Amino acid sequence: QSLPQQKLLTWLSVLECVEVFAEMGTARVWGEMGRWTIIVLIQLAKAVLRLLLLLWYKGGIQTSPPIVPLNREQQQPLHPQDTEDSSSGKDQTYVGRRSSRVVRSLQSTPSLQSRHWGSPQQREESQSRRAEEMNQPPTPLGLQETIAESIYITRPLLHLLSLGVWGQRSWKPWLLSAVLDISSLSLLSDLKDLNRRERAELRRRTILLLYYLLRSPFYDRYSEGRILLLLRLLADYVPGVGFVTRKRAPLLYPHFCWVEENQGSWA
């Protein structure tokens, strides 16, 4: 990746990390009008950055989060003692005569902080495999796939626009967002030879379709009564569950409303 592309990914990651805090802080200071203003500005900035990555830098299917968090345990290099032993010709492993089991020799045992349960060869292979997966270039997108990804990127803006036109209690914003999500996934389903990150991203987007069951007005009409009935049944017949559900059930509806109104969860 080029340096400008890395900067765009960094700014996009920063926006995704602070958007909920910015929304709640703005609502506390400037009220509801300020809250919706900061939501529109953040979603507009995110859409612009994502479109630049898609159209200008050919970033392919964009994952969430844009920058994969570093797993320090997996990225931890081999112990220096292992390198010294390998350079000096000492055997790092011992193969059992009868069982043919490969175990680490006592001479090459690392410190407790960097110790792992696999053999050095297995760890080197896993690290090289992860490095290859991380360094795989994005899958080139055709016209159909580019349109599908553009639909997914602009969906939060279209949803906000529909909320301003038809109101928060109307079915039209809910239906519009669902149609855009399903259309984007349908157009991307024909794409083959995806790398591991892109396949995981498409699975994540498919699972997120279940959140439409918890968004107004579908939640108000259909899901609320069934969820509260299920919580009451669990509280009555499952020992220990009632301690949590009886106190939390009255708070579920305001929580789901906040998830619905929080546009960060739509991005």
C-alpha cells in the first residue's frame, strides 16, 4: 500500500473509533440537533474516504475495521536463544524413537514470556502463512462489484436522508436500507477467488442482516413482544437467569432504540 492509502486507512480507523463518543458528547453539549449534525458529518467523511479507497486506490472490498488490530502474541518473534541455537547447529527438537513425536529439546526452551506449545517449525510456518494472508493484494473488482461496494458505502448516507424525509417511525428508511444491503451482497456473491479477509467481511455483512430484527419500526411491531416473552420464560424456568432478565428487561427497549438511532452501527 502506498503512503497516501495508509493515511486514508488510518483516518478511517480513527473515525470509526471515535464516532460513538463524538455522537454522545455532542448530544450532551448541543442537544439533539448537534447530535444529528455530527452523525451526518462523520458518515459523510467516512463515505468520502471509502470511495477514495475504492475508486482511486482500487482497494477492493473494504473490511471493518479498516486496519486489522495487531495480535502481539501471534506476531511475537522467535526467542533469540532459538536463533542462536539454530545458527550454532544445535537441535531445537527431539524426535521420539518409538512414538515419532516431535518435542522441544531442553536446551532450546525459551523464557516463560515467549514460550509456546508448538514446535519451532510449526510456529514459523504459521507466522509465514499469516504474513502471506495479510500481504495478499485485494481482489480486483469489476463494474458490477464496484457498484455493489459503492452501494454499501453510500447506504448510511441514503438512510440518513430517508430519515430526514420520512421520519424515524416510517417503514421506508428501514426498507430502503435493507434493500441496499441485500442488493450489495447479491451483487458481490458472484465474485470468486476472494482472500481470507474479504470472505470474512462478506460473512460479517451477512450476519449483520439479523440486526434488522432489532431496529424500529420492525422491533416496535413484531420483535419487542416476542423478546420480552422469551426473557420472562427464561426468568421463570431457568435458575439464575431471572436475576439478570427481571432487572434488564425494562431497559432493553431504550437500548435497542439507541442502537437504531446510532448511525455508527450502520456503517
